[in-house]
Amino acid sequence: MMKNVKIIFVAFCAGLAGAWAFQKLHNHPIANINSIPSIEKTGQPGVTVRYENTEPTRISENIPVSFVAASENSTPSVVFIKNFEGTDQRRYSMFDYFFGTGPTQRVSTGSGVIISADGYIITNNHVIDRAETIEVVHQKRTYPAKLIGTDKNTDIAVLKIEANNLPAIKQGSSRELRIGEWVIAVGNPFNLTSTVTAGIVSAKERQINILGGEFPLESFIQTDAPINPGNSGGALVNINGELVGINTAILSRTGSYTGYGFAVPVDIAMKISNDLIQYGEVQKAIPGIDVVEITPELAEEMKLKTLDGVIVTHTIRNGAGEKAGLQRNDVITKIDGVNITGKGSFEELLSYYYPGNKIKVDFQRNNQNQTLELTLQNLEGGIGILKREFYSSNILGARLEAVNTIEKDRFGISHGIKITGMTRGYLRELGLNNGFIITYINGEPAKNPENSGKFLESYSGRLRLEGMTPSGQPFMQSYNVR
């Protein structure tokens, strides 16, 4: 009996000792991972790998808790635009009039952004295209709007309403905008006013080949913030509610949002707007050259070491590039120290300059780095602010304007009058269309838009026109006019 008691006592003591030892070992610093010191471990000769006892890095900056502040700062500056395009021209019977289904005025809608307290509004050209009258709705009030100017090359238009103390949006910087940054789109999709959607900047300097005009400038901000019909002309803003782009297009097979939206960078849009307000037209600065993107195939053919930059394919005769010394196959890599990654960045950077500005161009010729100074020109080949001559005529149903330097070089002509803005009228009845260039009228050079327009308005008899089609084909046609 005593022997069993001794065995039990010894076992009990051993258990206590084991529990004490386990407690000590469990709390020993070696078992606590947070107490492991920094270790330097050498692997390959000359390579040191450092293992640090640090917490994982948590990136919390620039990730907003909500978009409330950005929405509150931007939505008061976004307006609803109604474009009244004229009467539906379909055939109707007398019964349609009696039963209220006769010709109706077609109305399209979009968005715009207030950029000044005294009523200037920026939107897309396609929002107000073909408009007979334009209305702007802001905070339940409707204003008639005056069209200040348009630019098809960037799809930008400027309107003006008579009002004061309007909430002009604060301008941000599209050049400082980073891929991955949060943005919100503010607009009126499907006539749902003051709608806000959020996403990130997916890419910059996108070219999607959707713009018209003679010199389309595409360097879009791509975003996955949902943009739908009606958002066009609305604001793309950063998390501070600052304007960074004008929503313009979606990439879709259905006509509705499918994941890709595109906006004109605000730095481009505001330069265009300021030009239209101050001068009535965009002051485009041209380098007098044509360029293309560098593809892997071109890089291999020309033995280039990079895909960044653009390749000069043509220099305009007596243009800025030729005068400065640029040649075909030169590879432009920088302008004023800013790297050129492709055609989008090249065209965007040039869009910030004015005719007469001097720029430093870094380029490669036969893989040798060189630098030159180039003086940018206007569309007439000069270096001053340009106010192009034009003549608008309801009788002719068109706007006539003098051809520019690039068109003269492209078509190999020394002068001409181009037909633009065509509606129903005399010139359309003659079989002419937008883009036709008239070089001679009855054998006389056509140089002055007003003189040529007034002559055509009043002339009767045998009329002979010579010129170029928009595709560059010569044409000559005779007419009997009364």
C-alpha cells in the first residue's frame, strides 16, 4: 500500500515538473517570431540577401473611404444639354397630323461642364452637332445656349449661357494623372441627371481612331468608370473633385457600357476651349512633319534599340520640320526634354504649344543622337495667331474657307477654297460635298472665300468648276445655272 502511494506521489511531482518546463519553453524568446533579429545571409558570391523582421507594407494613401467629397465638389458644375436638331423628315399623311403623329422635332441629349462663373460650358462636339437650338439645364433652370465654337479634331465644343455666379469646376491636371488612380464620371446617362460612377484610370494616351476632322488628336484617358449614352461631354474628376477629363466615348458592341470608357484629357480640352473663346478657332501649332508609331517590325528593319518615339515619314515643303533640318526616317525621342512614348504622346505634347513657340527636339538619325531647335508654325505656314478666312452662305448651303498649308502640300496645289459645314443648298444641288476644294471658277483662281462665295451666289449662265475631291482626285465640271 505504501509503495503505491509513493509511486502516485512521484508521478504527481513529475507532472508538475513537466508542466513547469513546458510553460518555460513555450514562452522562450526563440518561440516568439516577433523577437527574431534581422539576419543577413550570403548566397552567391557578392550577393547579400537581407531578411528583415518587418510588418507587411499597407498602402492606405490615395484610397478614399468614399467618393462623397469628390461628388459634392463636382456635380454642381455638370449640366444637362438638349440638342434640338430640326424636324423629322419622314413622309406623313394628313391623318398623321389629325392624330398627333406628324413631323416632330428631334432631340438628343448629353452633358456639359461649367468652366467659368459667367457661363462658359465645355462639352463634346458630337453632343451639339447639327443643332438648330441648344438648351442647358442646370439645377432645374433652363437656359438658351449660344455655340461659341467647335473642334472636330478633339471632339470639343464650347457653349455660353447668360448667367452669373455659376459653380465653375476646379481644374486638375491630366498630365499628372496616374494609371491606377481613382476617378469618377459625372453626367446624365439615359437622361438620368447628376449620375456619378466610379472606377480607375486604366490607361493613358489611347488612340482608338474615332475622331473626325483634318488633324484628329487622340490621346484619350481610358477608364473603367461606367460611361453610357448621355455621359458624353460630362466630367471625369479625381478624388478631390477636380476636372481631369471630358467623357467622350465608350468601346461597345451594344451601344452601352461594356468596361471601357474614354475621356479627352483636361489639359488638351482647356487649351482648345480657351482658343475657341479667345480667337474663335483653335490655334494649332504644327511641326511640318508626318510621323508614325514605332512597331516591332519597323524597329527591326531600322535597327532601332527601342519602341519609344515616333518615326518621321514626310516633311512638308518649306515647313517647320524641313527648315529645322528634320529628315525622313529620323526618330524623335523627346520634345523639350519630355520623353515621347508613341504617336499619342507626341500629338498631345504638341497640342499645348502655340504657333511661333520654339521647341527643342531630340532625335536619332542612323542611331546617332542629335538635337535641334524647331519653330512651330500655324496652318498657313506663319508663326502668328491665325484667324482663317471663311464665308458662310445659306444660299450655297455651306461654309467656304481657304485651304491651309498642309492641304496645299497634300494635294500639290498653290491655292483653293474648301467646302465645309454643308447643309441643303446650291452646292449640294451641283453634286459637291464636304471636303471638295475649288481651285478655279470659270478659269479664274479661287483664293478668297468671300469673293468666291458671293460670285457663286449671284452667277447665272455657263459655270465651270475645277478642283480636287476629298480623296485627292482632280475634277472639272460644267453646269448651266440660272
